[in-house]
Amino acid sequence: MEVYGIEARLNRLSLGNGRYFVLVLDDAFISGLSSSQQVYRTVVDAAGQDGRPALMAYPGFFLRHVPPQYRIGRIVSLTVSTTFRSVSDKRLAFKPVDASAVAADAVVVHVSMGVPGEGRMLGQLAEVCRDAHDIGLPVMAAMYARTENGDPIPDAALQAHAARCGAEIGADLLKVPWPGSLDGFERIVDATYPAPVLLAGGLPTSDDETLHMVKNCIDTGSAGVCFGRRILAAEDPIQLMKDILALLDTS
């Protein structure tokens, strides 16, 4: 029955063609509110009306900002850290059962590789995979090779190694940073096959650059994108979401 639940929830999260578009809304916890509350309300309401993209956030965000009647994918963040201290030191704050209380379709665990605490964070991911899979919840692993100050390392070999660790532990989806080149991203996708890889957005740039990143994902055979700040900082976040969905739907 566990496998049935995992497959059913992954199907609900996907766009129906094997691809995923996830709107990441947990950055306000990690690094502070970078957009107005109105922007958050606007993108959540738009996603809720359309049923896409899926949302990634902490339990409190879902409780306070995502009406339970919205038929939309919910990915609940279980690990915490902030820029107050060390953004790379991810601690497990919630369990899969806590996520199920806010109608989770999946949970996400962040792991920082190459920093103190790496082993503990890998252990946290393994613990969550066991507990979540027991109740039919898919697990996304956000796997980042990081510098000491928490920045992702633009090295394809290191990022591919980090992503491979997440796949080996048993994550159903992998979220990874851009490694600096299209060839490098292809290397990550190949290293984790058949586990689906989703590209993290990182710091906001232009809408054209964001759409170019989506096209790169499609070209490498990756499963989709997890974008947050890129959308929240856009001049027209709703139109950018529509443009991303159009690329992922039709390509």
C-alpha cells in the first residue's frame, strides 16, 4: 500500500507528463521576507485557482496562507536553518506525520554536503525516507554541495556526487542547484537516473534568463524546476508562472 500512496501523490504533484513545477515559498523563513505579503497571496491564489504549480513551504505557511479547499500539490519542508547563524546547518524540525496533518503530498529534506554536520544531515534524510515511505509519502531531497558560508559550489562533479547520495538513500525526487553549465547539469541528471531531478532557481535574474533555465532543463531530460525567488521578484509573477508552465507542458 505504501508504494500505491507514493505513486498516487507523485502523480498529483506532477503536470501529468512526467514533469514538475514547484513554487518554493520557504525562503522567507530561511533568509527573511524578500517580497511583500501581497505578492505571496497573489501567487498562492493563482496557483490555487489553477491547481498548478505545486507549493513548497513550512507547515505554518500552509496553515495560514493556503486554504484547505485548494486542490493543489503541497510539499512540506521538514528541515530548518537561517542566515542568522549558518544556512548550511539543516536541522530536522518536523516529522512526516506533522506534514500529513497539513495535507502533504510530499516532504522535502535539505542536506548540505561538504560542511560540518554532513553525516547528521544524511542520517536525517534516511530517517525521513523510512518514516515517510511507511505512510505512503514521497520524499524530495534538496542536495547541495556547499562552501563554508553556505553558497552552492559551481562544480558539476561535486553537485552530481551530492545528488547521487540523495538518490542512493532513497529520495523520490531530487532538487539541485545549477552547477554552472549545461554539460554540468546533464552530468547531474545522468548521475541520479532514474530518480527525477528538479533544478533549483537560486537568486532572481531576468524573466528571459529564468525561461532559458527552464529550456535547459527540458534539453537535459530533467524532470522540472523548483523556483521561488525568481518568480516572487518578477515584475509580473503570474505571467512568468504561466510562461514556465507553457514550456513544461508543451515541450
